[in-house]
Amino acid sequence: MTYLSNDEYIKAFGKHLRATRLEKGFTCEKLEELTSIDAKQISRLERGERSPTLTTIYYLAKGLGIKPHKLLEFDFEDKE
């Protein structure tokens, strides 16, 4: 098994976060209102430019109305 780099996990998380946000019909600005996390920071997370902390994951999940572990359930391409 080949392990993915940290950057690949961060990008996969961001892609999943964006899909979840859009599924809920939220803009980054709406999610900012619900979480007090700056919309620009949310955008950076979604683009995989930043790695979220556990606290950030918790507040994002709360704002999205889901359990925090759901934000960590994402697919990525396995490099086997």
C-alpha cells in the first residue's frame, strides 16, 4: 500500500467540505455566519491550502448540521 501525502489528504478534505457545503445550499458567507469562521478561511480550506484543526472541523460540522466525523468520511484516489 502506498500512503498519500499530507497535501493529498488536505485537498481531499477540502473537496469533501465544499461538496458538503454545496449540498446544504450554503455559500461560504452563509457558513461564516453559522460558524464565525471567516469565509476566506473556509475557501482556503476547500482549496486545500490550509489544514483544519479539530476545533475548526467541529465548528464547520456544527454549522453544516452534521456530526464532525462526517467531514472526515471522504474518498481519495488510492495510489496502489
